[in-house]
Amino acid sequence: KQLHADQSRLMEFKALEAYGESFPQFVLQLTIIIKNGLDTFDGEAIKIFSIVSSYITLILSVSGLIVSLPFYIDGKKKIQQKTLKLQYVTVMPMTVFIVTPRLLILCLFLSMFDLDSAWLCSTILAIFVLSYFFLYWILLKIQFRKDQREVVSQTKFQKFRTFLRPFGKKSFDKEENEKGFVITGAVTSLLVPVNIHNPTWNFYLHTNTLTTLMFSLLCFVSLIIVSFQEQYHRKFGLVLDTKAYQIAYGVLFGTLIIGWFAAYFILKKVRTLNFPNLFLWAYENDDEETFEAMFNNHFDHNATNIEGKGILRLALDKQDYGT
């Protein structure tokens, strides 16, 4: 348990390497190769090694983040249960299906433009990013309000202020780190969601749906530009002709859908593995409603916390003889 806690803290720093170094490095290198022309690529070993190593680092980091980042249950930080089988046999292969089409869509999109049409590329990406953050904030607001079950009469100004502060008043009385953790998740989710946050929520699936739709839209816009607006994109020559781009975008759109199902599969597996812990955490947080609802389900009731205490030991500490 302590080892998992230490790994969880380490992976929070690992996210900076994955999204701040490996991700932009891979996109930049592959975009340059496509721009210069695939037929002119000399296949130099150092270039291939650099691209492959960036890709592998990104996949390993993202899959590791998904199974290592902490949960927040009722505002309290909890370390999720993980196994080598879950990370390397289940999550990592699924991560390939989620990450790869998004990386390639970005590389193909950026490779279409030259300096004369850079304004169009920048405009599309700006709209893409701003729309994502706006919709992410709405999803966050809905999820936190639903979780807090608060029904309060508010003026229009109070409703606007509540929209800007989706965590709600109760969140400020809980762990301060949770707010920063979710806000950081908004940035990392722009490529691929890694923050499950709470396995009882569908927020991870919703953010994955959002990013899948956003990349699908980017794919569709790119296809329109390639097919009908040739004056705006670069002259392909021997790099990739128009038909090749159209086929590539069509294939990538299909793999985006596969990636959505991969994310659903990941969430289902993580939930199943952590179900006994949810039972334990409900008791630790004095959530009697959830605890009683889960009590008669068939699973291992002997989960322990980071101190090695299970339900029975915690009940004795609390002198809860009924439990």
C-alpha cells in the first residue's frame, strides 16, 4: 500500500515529462518528416530512435498515469489498487488505441499548412482548444453539483459565480489539492484523459467522449480543407497527395471510435479492481448509504487501507460493534 502511494506521487511528476516533453517532441518530429516528404526521409537511425522512444515513453507514461493517479472520494485522497496485469496487459494496449490516432491527426493537420496559411492553422487550433476548455468546465460543474446533491435557490449573479467555481463551497472545506488536481487534469485530458478522479463517476468517460468528438471534428475540418479548399493548404507535391490525406483521415476517424471503446474498457476494469476499496473508503468516510448498499454484494470484503486496517479493525477502533 505504501509503495503504491509513493508511486502515485511519483506519477504526478511523470505527467510533466509525458505531456511537456514526449508529446510535443513526437508531434514536432513526425510533422517535420511529413512536411519534408516521406520520399525524402533518409531513415537515419538516430531520427527513428528519437521518434520511437518519444512514442513509447508517452504510451508508458499515459498508461501508468491512468492506473497510478490517486482517486478523490468525498474530497479525500485515496490510492487506487493496481496490478502489473492491469497496467501492462489491459491498460497499455488500450492506451495505444486511444493515443495513436490523436497524435497522427495532429501531425497530419499541422503538416498541411505552410507559413502563408499559418493563420488558418492557428485559428482552427485556438477555436479547438477554447471550445474544449469551455465544455470541460461545463462537464466539471455538472459532475460536482451532482455529487454534492446541492439544491439551492440562487440569483442570476450567484448562478454565474457558481459556474465559474464548479467545485462548490463544500469543496473548499475538503482537500485543497483536489481542485488543482482536477484543473491539471483539464490540460492533460486535451490529448487523452488520464484522471479517473472517482471510479464511481462517469467523468473519465465523459471527458474521453468530449475529446473524441473534438478530434473527430478536427479530423472532419481537415478533410474539408484537403478536399475543397486547396488554396489554403500547402501544395503536396511528392509529400502526400490529396487522396492519401483523405484516406488517412478516414482511417483515423474510425480508430477514434475504437479508442472511445478502449477508454470504456479501461474504466470498467479499474472499477472492478477497486470495488473492494470503494467499500472500505465508504466506511472510512462515514458514508453509511453507500456502505450499506454495497454490503450484500459479492466481493472481497477484506480490503485494507494504507495502514493495513480493514473494515473489522476500523470498526473496533470506532467501537462500532454493530458493523
